[in-house]
Amino acid sequence: MTDALTAETIELLQQMIRNRCVNDGTAESGYETRNADLLRSFLGSTGLDFQQFEPTAGRASLVARIEGSDPSAPSLCLMGHTDVVPVNEGGWSRDPFGGELVDGEVWGRGAVDMLNLTASMAVAFRHLASGGFRPRGDLIYFAVADEESGSAHGMQWMADHEADAIRADYVLTEEGGLHSGPKDQPYISINVGEKGVAWRRLRVRGTPGHGSMPYKSDNALMTAAAVIQRIGDYRPAPRFHELWASTVDSLGVDEATKRSLLDEGHIDDFLDALPAPGLGTLLHSCTHTTFSCNTVTGGPARMKTNIIPDCVEIGVDVRTLPGEGHDDVTAHLKAALGDLYDKVDVEVIMDDPASMSRVDSPLWSSLERAIAKPFPTARPTPQLVVGFTDSRIYRQMGAIAYGSGLFSPEVEPAEFGRRFHGNDERIDVESLRLTTQLWLDVVRDLLG
């Protein structure tokens, strides 16, 4: 039988999925105000004051706060984003915006990334507020827009214009809590850092002409194809960061595999031999700067079949390792493109470096104690994630930020990872129960 708090989390998650807050990267998408209004209504019974910020029409973020009793005590923010990525509905077994509960799982876009956490945080926050919980330091609930496309209409705008409304010493957000290693002493991931994000737009120029006369033409699309191929073939050298050894330990692999994964001279050959798709994809991203050409457009002009294009733009998703910056990305692109580098204009879309929070903190200790309640032999382990989250901006503001949650031991990490931005995204009810309780236990331990 589902307990009352888990039932609330299920219902709220279903409603958030059905609101279809799809962020396609344009300023006009997202519609996060739908989920902000829903959460404001859900939390309204607490009698707390709310702040809602809408820097762009339809792109609202919500902030709620339980005031602390001691102004000098540290504050904690529970932060979840309310937007989801686009979906190819034809690839799904069920309606991606139906929010259906089937065989103990809630299905829908955002069920994993990260509406499950945003909903469970709201349920825990309401439960604490309604029960008269008075923390020593402020407890903040922050439902933020536009995480999926770089945060310009959400966290970054808030940091630039309304920082005092969200400022916190400690932050919990996405995405950790997965089990790995031996079942009797599992590792449970806590994301304490993330790779940098350095999105680039490569603009290739040519000479327009009639498509019926291609001989010796300066076709921007043909040059762009060569640029894409060279980036796809580029193999930057591996480089290990300070958390890599603990990541390898948490895999529970044999000693020979561990030696290969910890040897910069052999790891590439080892990963090349692994089947794809599979764990090797993640391990490669953990140890390499990566480049992915994901969009091609005709620049300012519309491409047409009978016109030789004079401009093609390529969107490249670059993810950098700790210690790398703008100049390193430029050096990588020059190495990848060779003589073609001079044929492209490079526009910076995002340029945020890798970030990391220390683990010798009271928040880490609270997480350890909270995780030990349902899993006494578990070992929380710090991880560096390969995607980006709004944690990076909170870290720039001086906060210690971790990606957490607590999922069922039955959730297989590789399968869970494939559901991020993938087909048939879904989350099990037991994980919703564990995560909702985790927030309650951490808050009471840290701020009680």
C-alpha cells in the first residue's frame, strides 16, 4: 500500500508531466509558468509567502521559504527545474505527456529528468511547513525554469537579478542516489561536480549559386559536411580528474578492468572494445573532453533545394574536463579541424567551466546519515557528472551544491541513464518514496 506522502508525490509528478513544459531552446518555449502555478497552488495551504519571477513571458520560477530561527545558521535550498526536453512521440510505448501510473512506474517526459525530484521536494517542503517545522537556518524551495537550455530564463537570470531571493549556503538538486557495486555494501552516487559546458556555433560561409551548376562551386554545405566529419573523427587524449578513482571503485569491476580504467595509456583501447551502446559511453565522457555536432541550419537564409548555400551553421555541444577553459576549447577545435579551422567563424553560446563542491561539509554528513536509515551498509560516493545542471551557477555564487535523490536498488544505473532525454522515460514508485523521505531526513538533520 502506498503511503500518503508517496501518493502525493505520484499525483504531483503526474500533473507536472501533463503540463508539457517543453523547452526547445527558444525563448518562446518552456511554458514553465504552468508548473510554477501548479506548485504555488500545491504549496498554498502552508500559509507561506511566495515569490514568482517571470523574466520572459511564460517562463516563471517559484521561490518559497521557511524562515530560520537563527540568522547566523546555514541555509539549505531544495532546487528542482520544471522544464523538460522535446520528445519524439513516435518512439514511445505510451503517451509521453500522459503521466500514467503503470505497474508501479510513472511514465512521461521529465519523470527522470527531473520532475520526480522537483515534485518530491515540494511534497517534503509542504509536509515540513504544514507540521510547523522551524529550521535553525532558512529552508528554501526553488522551482526553476529553463535548466534544459542553459538557464538564461531561469537560474542564470535569478543569479544576475534576484540573487538574494535564492541565496543559500547548501543546495540539493539533480541527480544522484543510484546504487552500484556489491548489493551487501552498495555505493550510492552523490553528484558533487560536473563537466564544463562550452557550446559553440560554427558558421561556414560559401558563395551562393544555382543548384543546376555545382561544378567548382563554393558550397558551404559541402564544407560544413567536412567540418562535421573531422569533429566526429577527433579523438582527444584521456585525462583523469580527482574523482575518477572513486568512480572506478564504485563500478564493482574486477582488478584487471580497474587497472585498464585507471591507466591513461590503455583506457581508450579498453573502451573501444566495449559494446555500444553501453557503460563505455559514460566512462568515455567521464575521462575525455567531448564534441557532438547536433544541429545544422542554413544560417540567416532559408535553405532551398535549387540554391547552393552560402552559409551553414553547425551547433556543437562541447563538454570540458576540470581545469579546461575557453582557450583549451579553441585548441581542441583547431586540432580537430586542421586547415578547415580558418574556414569557420566560431561563436560562443555557452562557456561555463567545470565546477565541483567539497565533500567535507555538514550537508554531506547529513546525507550520509539519511541514506544509512534505509540502507545501513551503503557507502555514499562523490561523482562528477558529464551533463550540466544549475548547480554550476549556485557554485559560482559560493554555495556547496550536490545532486542527490535516493533510488531503489532495483534501478539499474545504465538503464536509468538511457531514460535521460530518451524514449519511454519513467520512474518507479519505490524511488519516489525513498527520495521524498530523503529530503525530510536531510532537512531535519541539517537544520533541525
